[in-house]
Amino acid sequence: MADSIVSAASVIAAGIAVGLAAIGPGIGQGNAAGQAVEGIARQPEAEDKIRGTLLLSLAFMEALTIYGLVVALSLIFANPFSS
Amino acid sequence: MTSTLSFDYNPTISTLPLADLEVGKHFYWEVFGYSLHGQVFIVSWLVIGLILGASILATITLNQVPRNTWQNVMEVVVEYIQGIAKNQMGSNFAEWVPFVGTLFLFILISNWLGALVPWKLIHLPEGELAAPTNDINTTISLALSTSITYFYAGLKKRGFSYFKKYFQPTPVLLPINILEDFTKPLSLSFRLFGNILADELTVSVLTLLVPILIPLPIMILGLFASSIQALIFATLAAAYIGESVEGHH
């Protein structure tokens, strides 16, 4: 009985972890992309540099979502609370 | 490794009789009482062999003006890595180019080998071959070596006045600066591990559900994202070393 409660709680926690972890970086990445596009529109010669910086910053923000995914994966596949 | 619904210890999911998915099984080697992940070592040795082979091929006949095409290719790679190090470290970047280059090349080649080579053709007794960076141990060891390196760089360049860095810009930030020493390797390792494992799991699950054509866009995205992650790891390593050598500008 306790085992199924642990499993159910882990599954709910995993879902919430990924869902919540995607909110912040989603907003941040959209913001960054918007500013990058504005920069390119303002100065099309600088497109390569802007694209390089944009990709670098996107990867940093992506990492925050990945942290949530790692927690979710470890809850599902490497759960320390299940017997 | 969960025991949901009291099935076997490592439940294997299978839908159509075309693909199976199992997570958590490793190929263990028992050496002197320690368990090692054999599959990580095998692919890591392959990656190291490839990088060493490329480097040896490029430097067999060294010319100022390269006549050997392989030397030409590797010079592009070395210049790119020098560019990364120089952007982050400023003037005295030359002695750290090997370290940054090793990080970049090892992570890039291991991620791409993990994604491109058909490992399933080689049959292991348990588990299967994949990118070595999908194991948290590999990425933690890379991140810890970066940590040790930037400590070593700071101490070598500035001696014990290196520890004044913790009190800048204000001593109020001392706990945060100390905490940063722990979060730097943590974030480095988890960023790389999470990206590679998430990509592999996504491709595996999609292959399990629809084995034809649908996993391809995710695989291409995985190739792109994993090369960006290699660049990020190397750039951050160079930035941390530069920060501890120069201090706050």
C-alpha cells in the first residue's frame, strides 16, 4: 500500500517538475530570441555574431529546463524511495 | 529501477514487436573490488583513440604551410579552440588551450559518436553501448577536473591572494561566492548529462512507438544540441579559468 502511494507521488512529482521547469526558460528564451531578431533587423551585417550569441544564451537557459527533466527522470527510473 | 506494480526489477517496455526500451541496465566490470561501467569505458577509449589518431595523422609531417590535408583540417580545429580560449581569457590564454581543447573535442566526439554510430550491432551481455556522456559519472568527472583546474590556475597565478576573490566586490557576498564554487561543477555536469540523456531517451521512446522516420528530426536536433553543449562546456571552463586568473575586471 505504501509502495503504491510512493509510486503515485513520484509520478505526480515528475510531471509537475517538468511542467514547472519549462515555464521560466520558455519566457526567457522567447525574450532573448525577440531581442536577437530586433538586433538583426536593426543591423543585418551583424547577423552571424548575433546568431552565435543567441545560440549560446539559449543553451544556458535550456539547461534550467533540463534540471527539471533530470529530477523527473530520476524519480521515474532511479527512485530512491521505492522498495 | 523502480518496482512499480511488482514487476521485475528492470521493467522492459515493449509495444509492437519491433523495439524494446529499458533503462538502468549497465554492463559492469568488476576490477579490484570496484564496479566499473564497462560500456562507458569502451566508447571512451574509442573516442580517445579517434582524437589521438587524428592528431597523430595531422602532425606526422609538420610544415609551416600545410601540404597534408589532415594537418589543414586540424589547424582549423585548433584555431577554433584558440578562439574560444582567447575570447574568454584575454591575454594569457595559450597555456590553457590544451585543456579547453580536450574538453571540447572529447565531449563533441563522444556525443556525436553516441548519436551517429549504430551501436546496437555490437551485442553486450547487459546494457548497450551509447555516448559516454550519458552517464552522470563521466560528466561529473569532467566538471570536477574543470573545478580543480580553475583552482590550480588561480593559486598558481596569484598565490594565496587568490582567496581575496571571495571578498570581492563586497564581503557580504562571501557565502554566495563560496556557494558558487559548488554550483559551478554541479551545473556544468548536470547540463551536459541532462541534455545527452534526455536526447537519447526521447529518441529511444520515439523509436519504440514509431520506428520509421519520426525519430529523425529529434536525432538531428540531438546532433545540433550536443555540439552546442560541447561548445558551452568548453566556453564555461575557459571563462571560469579566466575569471580565477584575472579576477573581476
